[in-house]
Amino acid sequence: MGQRYDLVIVGLGSGGMVAAEFAATLGLRVVAIERDRVGGDCLWTGCVPSKALLASAKAAHTIRHADRYGLEAAEPVIDRARVFERVRAIQREIERADDNAERFEAEGVEVVFGAARLAGEHTVVVGDRRIETRYVLLCTGSRPAVPDLPGLEQAGYLTSETLWDAGGVPDSLIALGGGPIAVELSQAFARLGVRVTVLERAAQILPRDEPALVEVLTRRLREEGVELELGAEVERAGVEDGKKVLHGTVGGQSRSWRADELLVSVGRTPNVDGLGLAELGIEVTPKGVVVDGARRTALKSVYAVGDLAGRHLFTHSAGFEASRAIRNMFFPGSARGALLVPWCTFTDPELAHAGLTEAQARERHGDDDVRTWRMGLEHSDRARAESAGEGALLLVTVKGKLVGAHALAPSAGELIGELALAIDRGLDLADLGSVVHVYPTLALAIQQLGGEAAYEKARRLRFLARPSGPAEARA
């Protein structure tokens, strides 16, 4: 029998890279199998290119509205080819510095390129090689879902994967879907001079987020020229006079939309093809591989994390789940239970989310115990100084305990971590009022809302206060 390994990792994307690093520090014998490029979706088609594109778009927007800062506004000269080359340069830089096979091999991880298939509880096949292992960690991620829409294949379309390698940026674009990917890219392209239409079948874009803040963001996007069609039912696609066309209805009225290109962004599909899971009795649903609280499949030696397991489709949760899976393999039972996973849509302003929305809290706990605390950015000195007063911090409490946090603000993703920690640790909102925050920062609003909660508690005990004289007593 050949060499036996402690762990085989299938997929060197966000989850697989974290798992490989962690496992290597434990002195384990590890093989990582990657069918394409180290870095996965996040580096090559997801987080990195989209955020780089958003940064260029924000710079163009700032030039266009420089008068807000006491400078002369001008229409920026935009070379979209140069913008995309900047995106690719950033990807190459990250690849050279961090996301490459050589780095992992230097840490003691054997990297193998090819398509992996499970051939048994402890056997993984890649090409002609059979690898025997104690454990298998599946981190193959997901890919853009494509709807069964008549005429779509014939018309042709882009996804968040194919967009970055397209021949050029179109002058007009229809985004099918109103989730985070579509909304981020739509704002970016609109700021770069592309005419953008977003078609969303729900009553709001970003349907998982706090509606009150989504409403503000929706208004901002429309002001910037993004055409948002809500309640849009798309029925078929085609090509007419050289343009790609979608036909459907809005509010029962027939509508058609045409543009140079279509961007399909209607969800994700787990990458399970070719893994041999069904043959081994591992259950797979349309959302992903079924796992327990330890991230273990029906086979005790096989674990699955990240998009593949279909719980939270984010880079940060994939890495966190991967590290938990490694703990549970080699330190059994050490990392179980649900995760509180915050997220952020990186529009401008950013929309960040942790815990329950107000509606979810009321449904779960009843109206009497739920309270919503809100502070608009028009009351933030930092937001005023940066001409960024559009947005708010909205906190949801149940009997004073923080259960939800939502922020529409510049760098909202940077401040949501503190609030996620407070929710995860079961803190009262008033507890946050006792933490001194730096002035002037946007995060100071957390302390201010916490202070409001603390002052309210104090007012209920004001009968204990003893005024020192008649004047104070009358007051």
C-alpha cells in the first residue's frame, strides 16, 4: 500500500486555503487537489475583481461629483479596458504574493492539479493516482446558477465568472437578478458610463437585508442612473436588431428590455459534478451537500464546507467553516454549533448585516419585546465631514439584548464586526454605550445608540437621584 495521508483537501479556494494552512501547522500529512487555479472564485471571478472594479468606479464617481468637496467637478475620461487591466493586475499581485501552489508546498502541503473523485470512504482519485487518507475535506465551492429561460442560451449571456474574460465592456447591460453580485456590479458599471437595467422579481433588491436601509440604497442607485425594475417577471430572451432582448411583465403589464449584453445573476449552484458523492451515499440537495453541525457528511471521514455545503455563500464563512472542520476532525467535538455570519454588500454606501432584521425579530419574539434603534448619518460628524450623510445605523433589540445590526454607510463592512460580536455574546445594547469609541468615526454611532439605551435605563431609576437643592428639585 502506498503512502497514507491525514487529510485530502479538494479545492484550493477560500475554504481550502484556510484548511491547508491550518492543517500544515498541526504537522499533518496533507494533499490539496485543485482542478483550476489556486484562489478559487474569490480571487478570479468574485470578491477581488468586483471590489477592484468598484474602487475604480468610485474614483470616477468622486471626480464627477468633486464639487461636494469644494473642488471643480469634471466628467472623467474612462477607458474601461484600462480599468479591467487594473483588475487583472491586482489579481496577479495577490496570486504572486499569497494564492499560489509554491507557498503551500513550502508549508508542507502537497499540491496536485486535476479533477478529484471520491472512490471510497478513505480514497480520492485524481487522474491515475489513488490517494489514501484518514479524512477528506470538500471545498469545491459553487458556480453561477442559470435559469431555464427560453431563448437565453441562443441569445448568449455573461455571468460573474465569464464577465472578467469577456472581449470588452458593453455600452448597455441588463442584469437579471437583484442580489448582492448584480447590485454591486450594476452600480460599478453605471459609474463607468454603462447604461444599466436591473430586473428583480421580488418587491425589493437585496431581499435578505433590512428593508428600511435597502429603500435608501435603492433611491441612491436610481439617482446614479441605474434603472431598477422591481416585480419583474422575465419570460423569454432573444436577439433583435443586434441587441439582446428580454420580454416579460411588471405589474401584469407587458414589458421588453434591450441592451448590448445580459448579466445573469440569479443565485449559485454547488459544484458537486464528478465528485462521486451519490455513489457513496452522501446526500446532496439543490442547495448543496448535507452536513451536520461538525460539517461532516453521511460518511464520518468526509466533510464539506463553504458554498458546497450551501449554508452561507461567503468567502469569510467558507474559511471559518474550514477551520472548524479541521478542528472537528483532529480534535473531535471542539467546534460545533451554528455560526453567526455577518455580510456586506459593497455598494457605495456599503450595506452590512448581522443577525435578525426587525421583521424577523418581531416574528420570532413578538412585537412587545422588540425595539428598533436608529441613527441617521446626518447626525454623524464624520459622515458630514466626508459629504456622506446618506445612510443609517439600525439596531434591533429584544428586551434590551442586541439581536440584529444593519448599517448603510461608508465602510459599513468594517464596523459590523463589533456588532456581530455583541450579538454573538448576547450583550445588551447598553453595554456598547460603555465602550469608548474614537471621535470622529462612523462607529461612534454605536456608542451613541448604546448610550441612549443606557440613559433610558438610568431614567427609570431617577427616583434614586437626590437633588442638592430647590432649584435642582424643581428642574
